[in-house]
Amino acid sequence: MIVPRERLSGDHPVVDAETAAGRIEADATVLVSGFGSVGYPKAVPLALADDDRNLSLTVVSGGSVGKEIDVALVEADAIARRYPYQARPPARRACNDGTIAFSDRHVGSLGDEVQFGGLVDPDVAVVEALAVGKDWLIPSTSLGHTPAYVDSVDRLIVEVNRAQPRELAGFHDVYRPGRPPDREAVPLSEPGERIGEPRIEFDPDALEAVVETERRDEPYEFRDPTDDDRAIAANLQSFLEREVERAPIYDDTVRLQFGVGSLGNALMGALAAADFGDRDLVYYGEVIQDGLLDLLDEGQLRSASATSLALSAEGQDRLFSAANRYAEDVVLRPADISNRPALIDRFGVVAVNSALEVDLYGHVNSTHANGSRVLNGVGGSGDFTRNALLSVIALPSTIEDGDISRIVPMVPHVDHTEHDVDVIVTEQGIADLRGTSPRERAQLLVTECAHPAYRDRLTTYLDRATENGGHTPHDLDTAFSWQE
């Protein structure tokens, strides 16, 4: 592990945040670090929000970021376009009313889209670091797409955050894949292996400004597990225990990924009670959450690979106070490695993600309420759901105190198709959809996953739809009426 002795190594153009912000054009395309609401720049976005100019910025992050960007800049009416994910109410409102042109993107391919695909023409990257040298920087609490973004620009502003422990350098494993069409296979043989360096290198001529800060990430706030969460966790646990006994591919290790959020964190915690025999438990996903720290502390997790430390306040304190110990088992990678389809496939990952709703034929809506109002974004769930060995969608069967069923005849927006989803788990039960026809899937979802209060209505719908015939029977008028 390499821990920088100095935060600033060498002679740097150190300026205040206002000066750095003033060097960003009013209509610039700005690439920012950040993933899982951590590791994002803080001082420069706040200075931009206070800028007197009429700003019309395009902001591209790696994943979710903090309120300094998706609240302060939004409320200052400074963002015109946003990629690829947002998770704060002001940003959500602006995306839904059209004030911000928002494009939802899969996380895994975003770095390539920016660097090679023509998604945007970036002007400047603003990234947070633990330390910076003449031609290198060490990221803070997330990696995300920071390496790709730094490679994509010839103007770089670095925020060196003294509130982030220098020992976080020990988590980072920065490996850069080659350029298409001559890109080699990533030489990663197991999820806990290290193949890179702790630092991101850049052209020294690109470093335009260094801003010193001392401001911690806003922590995650995980709600306490509900009764439904606990029931979903129990159902998932029993299913996974049966599955690892059934399938010889899990004879040695079980490789898991969980989506970010309170339910995902609760499901991670439930694994502490799972009986996987003498198999090693390994995590290969996007984010490290508190539940994974519990498994590490209890000696139940061999290694954890992700791109972000998305922790509660207690989790941050816990990890920061023992960073060197946790870094022995936890690796942070760039998002184009953590979410790489070939690696998800190589490791035979069991992916567990949540959703807003699932329809009777296995299509999943993760992002748009009533098919129209975007909530956050698809994030990395598509990377894992499509490419995992086993794809599980876990969600409560109802919402709004039971007034709305989350098992519906037809989802009004599709993020994951029936072809990518293997198993649905609710607090009611488990529907293993593998090898089933559409009509068989529908029956399983009604009997095993739907809430009892909605089973008769769903059965009536299926009967009416079946009268219309077809491989995937629908009664469209009735299906759409469920959204009312």
C-alpha cells in the first residue's frame, strides 16, 4: 500500500475555489468525479453555484454525487444537461419538468462513451483527490469513471480534500484497459486481486488548478429494515442456500453483487445468517455499504471489490478508523472494471438488484414512476442484471401501505427485459423464472410473489388476456388502467 506523505507533492497552481470556478466557461461540459454520492468535488461546484454569470453547464458524473452539485448547482439554474444519474430531489424535479436535459446511461460503458463514443465533447474535469503530484493524483472515497475522465480532457482541476484520510490510497487499484479495437482482456483472475496502481496519471500540462478543501462526503442514510425487508431477506437467503447446493459452479465460492440502497444493505446483512457450508463468500459489485463491513468484521467475506465506499456516517467513521485493516480485503476499481460485462461473466456473479415494479412476464421497471417520472437512473443494475450468471430482482410486493401493487400486468417503462431476469423475490415468496414460458412466468409471479390482496385481480387479468391469445397474452386497455 502506498500512502502519500504530502497532500501536495511538487509546485502546483494552488488557487481558491472561486478562481478555479471562474476559469470554467459558462457553457462548459464538466466531467466530475463521484460515485455512490461520495468522492465528488465540493468547493468548486459551490463556487459555481454562487457565480454571477448565467451558467448553462453540462455535468457528467460517474454515478450519484452530493448536494453541492445536484442541489446547489441545480437551484442556481446552472445545469442545462446532466449525465448519467441523479439522486437528489431538486435534480429529479428539474429532470422531470425539462429544465435539465437528462440522459440515463448504463454505468459500465459510460467511460468509453465519453472517451471514445462522442457522447459529449468535454472541456474540463473537476475531481476530488487525497493527494496530487506533478503528473498523478490519488482519488478519495470513490473511483467511478475518474480515470477515463482525466484521460479525456486537456484541462484538469483537482480538489485535494484533507478531510479524507490519506490511508484511503490503500483501497485503490487503478487499471486502464487499452483502446478499441485492440483492447486486451482485463488480466483479473479473481475479484480480490490487484492489477493496477493507487494513482491516476495525467499530462502535467493539463493541471490548471489545485483547490484545497476540508469537507467530508455527505453520508448515506440507511433506513431501518422493515418487516418486508426482513421477509425478502429470509426468502433470498433460503433460495441462495438451495441454489449453491444444487449448482456445482458454487462448490468453492459464492460471488455476489447487491444494488445500492437500504434494501440492498439489509439483504447484505441477512447473509450473515446464511449457511453456505465451507464456501467462501466474495463480493464483486459497485459499492461498499455498511452491511459488507459487518460481513468483513465477522470473517464471513473473503474479499470485496467495488468502485465506491457508499457508507453511513457510522460506516465512514468505522472504515476511516481502521482503513489499513479494511484495505487488506477491499479493493476499489474504476467503474469500467467493476461493471465490466466480461468480468461479471467471468466470475459467475449472482446479481441482486431492486426495482420499482415487475410485470407478469418478467420485465422490470427500475427508474420511472408511472412510466414517466424518472427517479434516479438505471445506474449499474443493467450491467449486472444482463451479464450475471444468476440475476435476482428483489422488491416488496406493494408500496404506499399496500395501496399499489408492484407486481403489475405490464410495466410502463422497461429497464431490464424478461430475457435478463432469472428470479423475482418479494416478501411473499420466490418466483424462479428460468426456463419458463411467458404464461408460466405469469402464473408463478401471481401465486408466489404478488400480495394476496392483488392475486384475484391479476388472475382475472390473465384470464382476460389469455382469451386474446398470443405467446405473451395482454389486454392492453386493462394493463394501462393499472397505472391510474
